Amino acid sequence: MMVRWTISALGMLFLCLSTYEAAAQRFVTREGTATFTSSVPLHEFSGTSTSLNGLISVADSTVDFFIDLSTLRTGIGKRDRDMRETLDVKTYPFAEFTGKLTSSLDISSPKAQEARVEGNFSVHGVTRRVVITGTLTPRGEALELEASWILNLEEYDIEPPRLLIVKVDPEQDISIKAILHTQDP
Amino acid sequence: MTQRIVRALLLVVMLVPVTTANAQLERQLADPGGSVDELFWAPSIVTLPTVTNVYPGNLNFTIHHSFGLVSGGVDELFGLDGAANIRFGFDYGLTDNLSIGVGRERFDKVYDARAKWNVFHQTTDGRIPFEMAVAGDVGVTTLKNGLSFNDRLNYGAALLVARKVNDAVSIQISPLVSHFNVVYRDLDRFGNPVEQQNTHVAVGIGARWKVRARMALSVEYVPVLGSRSDNTSDALSLGVDLNTFGHVFQMFFTSTQWMTMQHSAARNQDRFWDGDFRFGFMVNRVFNLTNDY
């Protein structure tokens, strides 16, 4: 009887430690920005959201990020409103990525490390499999993330807007920056 | 048996945090129940201000143009040869809810300054079912006619109450007061004195119906209540708005040749349904004057 109780107690202790470790290796955003850059001939404009939310779980390599698209700002209110309409934010409020970190990450090293993630990126109700590369830099209890990729609006059934008769380039440069901190267990 | 159940429960309790730690983030809106977007595309329908305001740090430049009466026929190229009125205007967003502006129109060489303040916004969760704003405009006529500065002033003040009924339709009701410090006492062509009123009260009615993603039909009607100047009529405008990513183009047929709400309510002399309307257009372009982006 005593042996069985001891084994149970050890098992529970192990689970406790596993939980603590999992939480300790789970990083969530404290601050994050996502920026897109659009271009038309002789003109370029950017939009930024400072409401990037995300987590990186080192234990199981899970990567999960999203932004509320209505938080994107381009500096011109009318353009923001038009953009929300183009993206049909009312129906599809989020742009989101969920996938796995496929490169190794040494969180004990303070060096910038190339990070590669594979997963599903969704916007405007369309989900596509993507591979994104960036850098992850451990900073003590935090992780610094930078990544960029090109998003083709037409692949997500988004009609590129027009400036008068000139169509905005469907290929948008997307970049994200975030500081992620360990989540309290 | 009891011990087994307790141990099983403990295991479940211990496992739950591990499972939770691996779950996705909960998707949460940054501003749930926030303001409804775009009741109107532009700060004005034709002569009536809309509840749509200029964003802080943005400058809305407007060119407002109207021609002569279409009834002039082909000889007058349907009004394009007629006397045209034109107003250049600039509106600047000071805060999320307050804008100020200046403009100048050709007729009577009127310079005007105006402001618009959004009192509250319609919300997406229905908590506030409509949007309310107040707008004011002060004009000064600069014609060389010997009048003092005070006698040249005119005023318009409106309460703007609007609701976006659905994604396509927005409506606005705008009780307004128009006042001119001095009005002329003319004679009509039969030699009878034309009575003019200094003050007019009207209820502006406006609506927008978005027929396509980038195209909307609009209407503006300004019926005057109570006494009014002789030979004046309620202004009516019917238009089409085109919204591009950078501009809003508004094209319309309108009975009034005037371009501020106080002039539209007090001085319109043409009757739309008698065929006395003219073609006009308005171009809106927004610039960002901040270095934030």
C-alpha cells in the first residue's frame, strides 16, 4: 500500500514539474507589432497594428499568432476604413497563424537564431499552408521575434484596392516584431 | 475504490494545465462593441454635413463645383456654360471627435469657417443605436457692397443624428438653423417687394444607399419649416458617390447653387421637380499631416 502511494505521489510530482516546465517554456507576447507595406507605381504606404498576440511553446514547438485586423492603422482614417471593408473585417476579424516551429531553438543561448515555422495562415476566410522564416533571440526571460514574408492578396480572395485607376500590388510585404515573455506557471 | 477515484481526479487536475498550456490563444477582439464604420464616405452629402468626421491629423481637401441649370438645354450645354459656383474647402481632424475647417465659395465671395464634433458614435453591439454630432459654420461675404463686417456674417448650426441601418443604408436627420445678419429687400420683376427672412429653421434629411462596394446613391433634402424668404424653395439633391482607395467622388443633380448649409436652407430659389436642377460634383481627398506613418 505504502509503495503504491509513493509511486502515485512521485507521479503527481512529475506531472507538477512537467506542467511548470511546460509553462516556463511557453512564451506569450507582451508587445508585438505587425506591419504591411503596399505599393502602387510612384507610391507606397504602410499599415501597422500594435496588437499582435502570440505564443511560442518551446516544449511542443507550437506557434500561434493573431491580430485583430481592425487595429491596423495607415495614418489616413479613410484608408483604414476602406481597408477594413476590403478585408471584410466584420465577417473575418482576424489574421492568424497556427503551426509548429520546425527549426531547433536553444533558449539558453543569447544569440539570434534562425527560426522556421510551418503551419496554416488564415485571413479573409481563406487558409493556406505557409512556411515562414525569421529570427528568434532569447533575452533572459524573454524571446525577441522578427519575421517577414510576402502575402499575395489574390491567394486569399482579397481584391486589391485601387487608387483611382491604378491597382495596388497584390503582393504585400508583411513583417512582425514581438517580445514574448515566459508565462507564469 | 474511493482512493482510486481520488487519484484519478488528481491526475485529471494535474493534466489539465499541461493540456491548456498547449492550446491556442483565445481570439479576442481589440475593441468588442466598438464604433460602427462608415455611415457616410465623405464629410458632406452635398450641402449638409454628415456625421462622418475627419480623423485626427488628417486633412480633407474638398473641391465642390456646381454648374448652371440643366434646363438651359444644348445651347447652354445643359448648364455647363452657365454661371458656376465653386468652393474649395479644407477640414482638419483635431481629435477623434472634433474637426475644424475653412472654405471659400465664389458666389458672394463667401469665406467660411466650420467645426464638427461627434457627441457619440453608433456601436456595433447596438448599445448605442445611432450616432450624433453637432456642426457649425460661420460665413462672411466679402463682396464690395459697403456693408460692415458684422452685416456680412451668416451662420449655420445643425444637430446631426444618423444611423447605419445595415451595411448598405445609412440615414441622417439634421435639424438646422440658418441666420443672416442682414438680408436684402429686393423687388421682383413685377416691382413687388420680396420679403426676406434673416432666420430659417429646416430639417435636413439625408441618406446613402450603397449599391456596390465602391458606389452609393445619395439624397439630400432640406425642407424649411415655418416662415421663409419669398421665392425660395426646399433644396433637393440626388447623387452618386464613388469611393476609391484615395478619393471620394460625389456627382449629383441639385436644385441649389449654394454650398453651405445656411445658404442652402435660406437662399435656394430653384425647384428640382420643375426641372430646375444643375449638375455638380465634389472631390474629396484626404492627406495625413502627421509623421506617425
